[in-house]
Amino acid sequence: MDNTVKCAGTNRQPGGVMSRLAQDTAGNTIALIAASIFPLLAMIGGGIDMGRTYLTHTRLQQACDAGVLAARKKLGSTVAATMPADVETAGNKFFDLNFGAGAYGTENRNFTQTLEIDQAISGTASVDVPTTIMQVFGNDKVSVTVSCQSRLNFSNTDVMFVLDTTGSMAATNPGDTKPKIEVMKDVVRNFYGSLQSNKPVGTRMRFGFVPYSTNVNVVNLLKSDWMVDKWTYQSRVPEATGSRTVSFFSVTYERLSGSHEWIPPYPSPTCPANTFFQTYGPTTVVSTDPYEDYYDSKTNGSIYSCQPNDGGYLVAEDKYDNLIERTHNKWAYEAVQYDFTFLYKPVTYDVTKIKGTSGSDTAHQDGVPVQIEADPSTGKPANTLEWNTGCIEERDTYEINDYNNVDLTRALDLDIDLVPTAGDARTQWRPMLPGIEFERLTYQTSGGYGFTGTFSPDPAYADPYITRASWAGVAACPAGASKLAEMDQASFDSYLDTLRPLGDTYHDIGMIWGGRLLSPTGIFADENADVPGKPTNRHLIFLTDGKTEAFKEDYASYGVEPLDQRRWSQTSTLTLNQVVEKRFGVACNEVKKRNISVWVIGFGTTLNPIMKECAGPGHYFEANNAAELSTTFSRIAQQLGDLRITK
């Protein structure tokens, strides 16, 4: 074997040049490499350029999505015909942040947005990706185009408005031109319109209302089985003290023309001056034995009765419009006159007349036989009183000492899902009857209004320091609550028109009944449960304009507090305001246990810590004027829906 290493071109072999070339393979490798270099460049260069193109496509899609999401969020609940400039700016900003000019060496970046008729925002983004090695083959760039769309979607949604309608809502916030209650109505109307305009076809959206102040008005929502048959009120009974024979001089009135009406109490910053005046015609004698005559009178103007209320006045107006009456005077008869005194004490009344013919019928405002007056001609004390408020007294509860461990088997008022049991008064509600409620052993201040002193649960005979709870500000009852229902704009607006500012601020009763009307597992479970296959998002929006203001002289949802002593007494370690606030906190937690989102808004006021804790971070707001309140509701509307990429 020849082990000599041979180098090409040094060994000489027999034969011609061509033969030698044919047999010499030393240069073939170079030729093969030269022949394969272009395919290799195409493979490697194409891989590099396509990788850059794929990365660019991915980042461009992400930037497009971010842009339309930001734009749709900025649009919020606004319904626009064309793309608002600030919305387009927000979209461009987020697109730029995610895909800057020249990113990855790209050129000719472009991003456009379009507002669709259903308020979705569509986007298109394009860019050119310059090639590197592929330029050798005549491909100097790759164009990339992506599309995107963002939409605010709603699943089935229930919204319960719990609205403060106390007397202070008649005031106007600095910088606004309307009272707070009118601003609230305007903003809530717009909120409704915004949600409805974004509601997808086939989606259920319902709204309900609980106006609250000193109490809540729920008469039209309660079944007869949910109301007691009898209840004990702080009332009075007449007791005869003797009788005597007297001659009765009768006076009767005959209206000839004109009108006389009593205007329900309304708030006013000032007390109006009386405009009442009356003129009399001549007396006409009909007979002298027995004596009888008549005369005509003409009355015009108004008499105003004013009571201090939240920095202004609560005004009751007695209005006369050209009223012409004929007054008849006559010595009519002699009869026995019975004299009475009144014993003020707890009295139990039969209230079954408020019930329907069956237990499932709705309770109604009917006449309840009561004994609060006396007929001096018969000696029989009797009267009939209408349940003219529609408000209720709460079911059984107790004075809570440990608010971290509330016993809901005793505090039945705070068990928002408990369905009353027919015949069990502990679980049932009671009609609020201010016409028979009397407050014992209080006295009025020298100004004529307001109360000081100590209330006594002990019975007492007629006393100059006793007031009747039907006094306008003491037993205020707001507009009727409304269950969840699908509402058109007209019915929604019509309901808001019923709201009037009156009464004091008891936040707890508003939260309790807002939860009851919204809960999917409570007294309206058959109406509020999820539709099969379509879960429901539930939201409670609680709006107030002030701090808790509970007064011991109020006749509210727990009776007259210092007399009935169901949850508070004059010897309690907490003030009545503190009790109301702590019970608000308990009620709010019970609401949230039902997977209900709670939103709390302070309108022209600072929210206290309990309300902030109730709502939680991102769910409470403070708005000082109409513009800020509108912005607040827009932010809530954005979060009620499901903002998502749909293309």
C-alpha cells in the first residue's frame, strides 16, 4: 500500500491532458458549494424575514386590539353618531404605546378606527416589513394588515336603584342650577338610555327602585300572608269622665262655587307669607224661634304651615281659589254631652282589613277601624283610618351588642331572604299608621318645632306635651318602591317623576329593602332567579346626599324608637345614628353574599367609612355636582358591561 499523501497537480500519470482532467476530482466541492449558495440564501433569508413578519403581525394585532379596547372604554355608555375626537385619541394613544413608529424596522405604519352603528369600535392596522436577504430575489418588503373590534356586551342584568329622597335632596349643590333630586333624575335617565342602547338582542335588562328616607313604601309589593293580622301601636284610648245636657248650636257649610285644596308638604328654602283673605256678605235671618240665619263668605289665597327641615322648611299649604261658602247657623237641639279624657298607651288594633281575600293577594291601603276619637253625642269612641302611607314597620329584631356576630334567628329584619310565615307575626311586616301613633312625654321647644326631653314607655293621661306622629316631618313616607322589571323609556321616566324630597336619613332601611327586591333567593326568588343557560349580573346602586340623621321623635320602620325599644333605647351604649349605620353595614354584607355588586355614590357629601367599606375599592364615588355625577354613572356603566374583543 502506498501511504504517500498526494497533492493535486504533483503526481504524473501516463495519458493525455483530458484524461488526466477527467480523473482529477479535487475541485468538485467548490463547484457544488457555488451551485448551492443561492438556494441556501433563499432558505435562510426567507426564514429570517418571515420570522420578522410573523412577529410584526402578532405585535400589530395586539396593538390594534389595545387601541379599540381603549377607545371603547373611553366611549363608555355614551351613544354617539360619529367617532368623538377624545375617543379616537385614546385609541391612537394605546396603539402607539403597543406598536411605536419604526418598531421592528417597519415602515408606513397606519391605524384607523370606525364607530359602528351598534356602538362597537372597529380598527384596521397596517405596516410594511422591509426584507433583508430576500431583497436579492426582488422582494424588498412584506405588507402586513390586521383588523380588530371591541364591543361592550351585557349578559342578563338586574339593576336596583336605592335612592335617597330625604328633605335635603331639595337643596342645590354649589355650581348647579337644579336641586339635587332633579339632577339625580336626569343622570339616572341618561344612565338607563346608555345601558339600553348597548344591550344586545336577546338580553334581558331589568330595573327596580327603592326610594328611602325615614322609611320605605312597599305596600304594593307585599302579599297578604306577609302582613300581620294585628299590631300594637303607641296610641291612645278615650275614657268618659261624665255627661251633661247641653243645647247644640249647629253650624253647617255649603260650598257654592270655587275650590279648596290641601297641598301635600313640600320643601322650601323660606317660609312663604300667608296670602289668605276672606270677605263676608250680609246676614240673612231665616227665623227667630228657633233662631236660624245664614251668610255667604268669599275666600282666596293660601295659609302656610312651616316646619324646619334640613336648613329650610317643610311647607304645608291650605289653598283657596275663589271659594264661596254659605254658612248656616241654627239652634238645633238639646242632647247629652259626654266628656272624655285620653289615656296614651300601647294599643293593639286589628289590621286585617289591609289584606286581600287570599293570602297571595297583595295587601292594600284600606280603612282600619281604630279608637282614637270620641263621638260626644253617643259616648262611643270609634273611628276609621286609612293606611294612607304605604310604609311599614319592620319585623322582629333585637338590640345588637356584637355586630361581628349578628344572630339572624333573632334579627329577622336583617335576614333579607327570609319569607314570612302566615300567622307568625315575628316574621311578618306591619302597616305604618301615623294617624293613630302618639308620642308620650315629649315637649316642643319655644320655637314651636323640634323635640327635647325624655320619652316614657309608661301610659299617661292627656298631657300638653304629646304630639301625634302624623305631624308631617315625623312620619315621612317616600314614593312607592318598584320591583325589577323590563321598562321602556316612558315608564322609566314616569317612575322617576314620582320622587319627592321629604323626611330624614335612615340608610339601613334602604339597603335592607334594596337587597330584598334584588336577591335571587329571597321573597321574590320566583321572579329573580337566573334564566336557564343565561346567568344574571346583579347590581345595587346606592345614592345618598348626606350623613345618617335618625331622630328619636321620628315614627319610622322600627316604631317610635325610645317608646318601642326594638333595636335601641335611651339607655343604649350607641347613639341611634350609630345603630343605623352599623345595621347598614350588616345589611350591605348580606346583600353582597348574594353575589350582588354594590355601588355607593355620595352626591354633594363625603361618604363615611362604613359606606366605603360596604362598596369596596373602585365601587364607591363622591360627586360634588351634576357633571361629576354624570361621569360617575358613566364609569359604573362601563363596568356593568363586559368589554371585550369581538373580532
